[in-house]
Amino acid sequence: MGYGFGGDIRRIERCAWLTGRVVEVGSVVIKKAGGSRAGEVAAHRFLSHAEVSPEAILAEAFALTGQACAGAEVLAIQDTTEINFAGRQAGRTGLGPAGDGKSLGFFIHPVIAVAAATGEVLGLADAALWTRGAGKVANRKRRAFDDKEAVRWHKAMQASAGCLQKARHITVVGDRESDVYAVFAGKPEGMDLLIRAGQNRRLAPDGLLFEHPLEPVVCTTVALVPRKPGERPRTAHLQVAAGAVAIAKPQGLSRQAPETIGLNLVVAEEKDGPLVWRLLTTLPIATAEEGLAIIAAYRQRWRIEEVFRALKADGLKLEDTQVESAHRLFNLAAIALTAAVRLIQLTDARDSSKRPASDVIATPAIAAAIAIGKSLEGKTLRQKNPHPPTSLSHIAWITARLGGWNCYGKPPGPKTMAQGWKSLTLMLKAFAIAKAKAHV
């Protein structure tokens, strides 16, 4: 589609090629992704080009997400991850300190769109990349909000509202770090917020948030709580209480900010365990069902943690790249982020999904993908694609077959899906070229 490169077909194709290679080999190490010395040089030239930027690379992904979310109930889940080059700092340029204040690194703050009803990842709605400046900074209380890193939560919320404007409804979901007064105050019209409380805020007319008395237990529920990667989630039995609160403006905040903001508070507390979720939201909680729906929506926040795992040590290993300059690193990170989300979408759709194929490929290419899929089907029922044409699952089945899956045994894994996606993109490119020549 080429949204971010002004129609420059060479850069569009090079970006698609490099993204496909990263997905295929499961690594952002340029020597591996390039596949050959010529490919390695081509990848470095693309990443180094002055007119190639994370914004241009990600524009295509944002456009596809906007289409995928049209008419849908969407959770816009945002969070920040750190790429830390501790022990791998030699030769790095243009980077500031990472979270530990010592090692070099940078930060990525994506927003992923997730279907509220099913939990399926619909795509990237926004992403910001930055590195910190060296040296000391002024006391945060003396800095304007726009000069603080916390402004990323507000900017991402605003950008998501634009990307997802065709959605039927948007709820922004964030963890405790996103508990920022300016975020609540700057909420776009028609959008809702669901944020885990991270501060024991002052309430109006008096009192503190964590000590605020709520109505008796509304209901109880059971939740699967994620553990460390590779470990099975544990079962938590939660008691749920809810009520209305009015949070007071912190001291020193801009005069333009409202003095109080009315919100609803949902508290889910484990009966015999350490888990406590205090969720501040603009969503209604008039019934037990609405309270449970809020908890269910917050539990979908783990999907962005999956994206981070796919991006980092458990997947593409972005922190292992030997790319050194900040400009090239940011471009590579944008490609890796797109690839990580794409792999999760295809893996989600392996078994069954009602999502359309346009979530991952442009609409004009769907007919060609279906034609490719026909050639991969066998004679038996089990060797036929069981999913509706134009569905995401239909494309995922084709991707798995191109990756070497034989329709029997275990479901295809991420490696198979990655190899199949590379083959599919190459074949779709060949179809597009042949069609263009025939038209001429």
C-alpha cells in the first residue's frame, strides 16, 4: 500500500522484503535476515537511508489496523518496553542511558488494537521510539508535562483515537505507570479509559483512593493469572467490589486541568493471595456483569506482553542486533515490531478466527492469496482449507501450508508460520508484477 514512503516503489518493496526476512528467519540479526552478502548490504542501505524512518515503516501497519477495526469494539492497549544493550554497548552511537541509568538503550511504546469480544490482536495503532539524553534533568515537578516521558501515555491515546476512528468504540487500557492525571483529563470524546491505579490519590472532598470504602462485594470470579514465560498461569479466585470516586488534581499541575475528575473504581482482590487490581475507569459499573466485563477487558493487557516477548529475548531478539547507530536501530525496531505483531496475528488464527484477511494483507491481494491456497489443497477433506475464503484463518492455513505443515499432527508453530509468511509475500509480489505487466 506504501502509505509511509510517498509511493516510492523501491522503498516499499525493500521494506516488505526486509520485514518478510525478519519474520522468516525469526531474527533481526542483519547477516541472517539478509540471507547473503548482497542481501546484507541491501538491508543496511535501507536502514541507513535518510528518508527511511520508523514513522514511514509503521504507517502501513497503522493503516491496516484502522481498516481492521472499522465498526468493532476495540481495546487500545499501551505499554512501554526497554531495549537494553548492557554488555553489548561497543560501537553504539546516538543512544542515551537505558532504564538502569548506565547501559545504553532505547524505549518503544506501542499501542496494539485488540478485539474486545475475542481478545484477537487486530494490529498496531501507534508506536513511539526514543532514547534518553545524557546528563541530569531538572526535577520532574519543575518540568512541564510535555517535557516529561509520561506524556507518551497521553500522546499515544490521542494518536490511537485517530488511527481507530472507524471503530464503534475504543477503550484505552494501561498498567499502573499510565495512571497519570493528565491522561484522564485529556481523554478524547467518545473514548473510554481502563487504567490500573498506581498511586494512592487524593479524593474529593477528602480521603485516599486505596482506603476508599466501596459497596459490598458485587460478585466473585475466577481468573487465570499469567506467570513467567513458559510457566502455566495460575488460577486466582477474586472478590469484586465497585463504586464511584472523584480524584483530585495533584498539586503543581496546570491551572487548565480540572480540579476533580469523576471515575468508577473496580477492585478485584484475591481471597487467599497477593493479587489486588484497583481499576480506574470511565466505563459504567451499574451491574455485576459490567464489573466482570471491566475485569475481563483488563486481563487482555497480557496481549501486549506477548508482543514484547515476541520482539525480544523469546522471539526476534532485538537486543542482540549488531546494528549500531540510533537511526538504523530505530528503523530496525519498527520493522521488528511490525513482524512481531504479524506473527501473533497469524498464530492466533491457526485454528479459527472470524477476522477478515485484510487484517494482515491489503484487500487487492486477497484474491491472489486464495488462488495460491487452492493449489495447496489435497484430495481428502482434511487436506482442504476449512475456513471461509477472505477470512484471516483462511490466510493462516495457507501460510502454514507454505511453511511446510502437512495438515496432520500438531498445529503449526511460529517457525512454520514465519517461513510460510515469507513464501506467501513473495508469491503475492510475483502476482502483482504479472498483473501490472498484463495491464500494460
